[in-house]
Amino acid sequence: MKSRGTGGLVYSTEAGRMCPVCRRPVAQCTCRKAAPPRAGDGIVRVSRETKGRGGKAVTLAGGIPLDEAALAAPGKELKAACGSGGTVKDGVVEVQGDHAEKVVALLQQRGYTVKRAGG
């Protein structure tokens, strides 16, 4: 199989999906496991957003100094405390609904420096 551009081999019939960075099978990929935790200024920013969501509010908590895998636990805890759904995308915890005050209080209890961002 011939590769195009800089992406390299994406799929192999022998090994399945391939990592574009280290060019190993995804199950044996070492580059994603070795990714350092997100660097930031140490301040967690909590905001409310409605853009691109059909007018529905979503509370965003970004800047939590944890890597992507470890961010799932606080995300689950925040969603459960607010009694709503949500997700973790690109290092930002998204909680469905306008729960900014509750999220700020919960993160401050956990010892994070928290600022309310946005309007």
C-alpha cells in the first residue's frame, strides 16, 4: 500500500488502524500514552456557552491541569453533582445546562484556583 503526503499509512490489512505519528498499530501506540499533561497557568476557567448548540446552554470548565485520560474522573463527578449529562473534549469538561456556580463551588472544594469566565 502506497502512502500519500505526510500522513503515512492509515490502515493495514495485517494490523488494522495505524497511528499517524509513531506509525504503529493503534493498540501498540506509544506516542499517545507518553503525552504530558496539559500545561497552563494553573487557573481553571468556568464559562457558559450557547453557540452552535441550538440555543441550549452548556457549562465549560477548561484549564484543569490533568491529562485527557485523568480528566474523565472529575468530568464524571461534575456531571453527577449537577444531575446532567456532558462530555470531555479537548481538555475541556462540558456539562449540559447552566451549572456554572455549582461547578465553580465543586472545583474550589477540590483545591483548584477557579475563575468565572465570560458573561
